[in-house]
Amino acid sequence: MKILYKLKQIAVCAFLVALGSSCDNDLPGVGGAEQNYNTAYGLIKANTNLILFNKAIQLAGLEATLNTTEDFTYFVPADAILEAYLVKNGYVNSLGYPDITLVPVNDLKQIVLSHVVKGVKKRVGKLTGVTADYLETGELTTLANAANPDLYLLSVNVTNGVLKVNGSDKPATGLDYYATNGFVNVLDNVIALSPPSPVVSALSQSFASPGDVITITGSHFVKVKSVKFGDTEAVFKSISKTEIEVTVPADFGSYALVKVQTEYGTSNIATIGVKFLVYGDNFSGSPTPVSTWQWGGSENFQSTENVNRGTYSIKRTTDSWSGLYVQYNAVNVADYGYLKLSIYATVSTRVLFSIGGTNDDDGKAIDIKAGEWNNISIPISDLHPEKLGTTVNSLFMKEYSGLPGIIYLDDIGFL
């Protein structure tokens, strides 16, 4: 809806309101609901395209909360969108039709409140000299956030009058609908503010000993229930939604698969330690590999300049797109799930790693952050095991950013 803020129109509007009239008589109805004659809740109740959301309000017992003169801005999914959401989440009856009555009341209440914000948020371009509570790009606190502080805030993007919410790439359909106490924005998506399953990005150590306190970084660490090293639960302390401190269990051996579980799901697997160490300070007691060849650049297999753990690391001075092939004692591919290594780069770069092959399509390229040790775990499944034999005995790495630089490698092995 276009709202004109010219002084003349404001004066006329005030006069008409005093006579019990409306300034928006020339605007089309909203699914049978008249604009400016209704509260925001009244608009939803009268809108023939929002029947399902209105039913959700009633089933959740929220009519008394929302059917008031208090100012509210609604972000409401159209019926067809809400029906698709019900089907996707398994709320269908015996005939296969979406049925909102099957949604647990507490879940339904959270769904409804996630779509309501206190206040009148006007979705129009800012007007010179006009003070208003504009709907702008940022984060909003919904009524659901007030009930459950663990929920994420509602993300809003308003660009050139086009509204998108909750990270959706689908714009809100049409204009906002103006009521006596707020606005109703009709959406093409359902808002979900519950945190997703946790994601582990990195562990502060690639190797550890029992009793070590390590830091797990990632995202969505909300209501953490457990941190496990294999099947063993570890003592942990939640620092933030992106960081957990955990004590390595007493029965930790030399390796483990690490997972974080929250009330909202289980994380991806992170790894610590190795089953088979290709290179620590040396190659199975030898300062150099079984054999090696390279094109471009140079390497030192016993560098002391920058070490992740122990005494030595491999220093590799790279040219653009240069490669290094290293041969070691053969390992059985079926015994392992991950290739592990620690890498330090003087400038941000990208490196391709492969085992048993030297072609680009044999490996996986990894982005490397500069100025810190990157502890990398690459699933063997990403290294095209269908091309490998029963055993492998080589590691190939290729500079993959086109920029020369220096990298250091340490703690190479399999888990």
C-alpha cells in the first residue's frame, strides 16, 4: 500500500477520521477485509487467503493475546505456503491432506508467535521530515523470543521496498496491509526461529591427551546436552552459541570422533588424533619420505621454523599451481575414514589434496586461512575411493589458488 505523507493529505485525513470516514476507500479490499476499518488481527480473520493462520491462532489459544488494540506487525504465510509446511513436516491426515490440528499445541503456539512483532512497522520508503517506526533490514524480537530466549531473532531484509524474512530468498507477496493498530505482511515462507542442528567447524588441537581442555568452535551451540569422544561423554562448558570448552576424557587413547548434541540435533563429526601417523616429526623414523617428486617450488621435510606439534614440520615454498608428491608406507584404505593434516599458510590460499592420484579430479580442494594452523579432516569418501585400490601409499598436494607462498604441514595421518 502506498501511504502519502503530504501535509495536505494528512490534514484531510484527520478531518475525515473525525467524521468516521477513511482515507483508503480507493484501495482494494484484502481478501474481503477492509483496510483501516479493522485491527491487524481483524484483517487476518477476514482475509480469505489467511484462514489457516487464523485457525492456528485459535488452536494455540492465542486469540485473547492478539485480538486487542495493542500495536502488532504480523508476518503471515499464505494458506498455500502453510499447507506445504504442514505436509513437509508430516502433519497430514489419513487421507493425505495437511491438517493443522495435528500440530502439538506448544509447537503451534511457537509457530504463531514467531510471526508477530510488537509495534507498528511501516514498510515504506523513508520520507523526509516524517518520523515513523519503519520496517528496516535487521533483526526483530518476536513474541516467540519473549517466551523462549533460546530462539533466534527474526532476520528482516528490506531492499527497495521488497521484504524478505528469516533468510528466505522469496519476497513477501504484494504490499503490507494497513490496519488500525499495525500491519499485516503476507509471506511466501514459514518463519522458523528454532536453532538448527549444531555445526562443528574446528577443534583447537589436532592431537590431545586425557585431561586436556580444548575449544570446539562452530555454530548453533544452543542448549547443549552432551559432547562425546566416540561413545564417551566428556565434561564440557558452554561458552557461547559458537564456542564450547571440553575436557578430554580419561579413557581417551590416540584418536576419537567428536560430536556435539543439543536439544535441536546432533552435529557433524569432528576428529582428533589419528590411527596411523604418516608424518609427525618424521616418516616412520626417517627424516624423508620413501620417495618424492614435485614441479615448481621447494620443500624441507625437517623445518623448525613453524611447528604445530613436536620438533619439525614440512616447509613447502610454492609457485603458482605447483605440486608435491610424497610416498609413504602403504595403508589399507578400508581401515580409515579420514585423511588428517595440519597446515599453516603465510597468505590465505587453496590447496588440493589427493591420495593415490595426481589429477585434479582425484582430490579435494580446501581453503586455508592465513596466520594460523588449520586442522583439516577430509573424509576418504571425498577423495574418490572408487579410483583407489585396496591400499594407498601416496599423498599429493597442489597449490590451487594461483598465488605463490609458503605453507607448513604437520601431523599428517589417517583416522
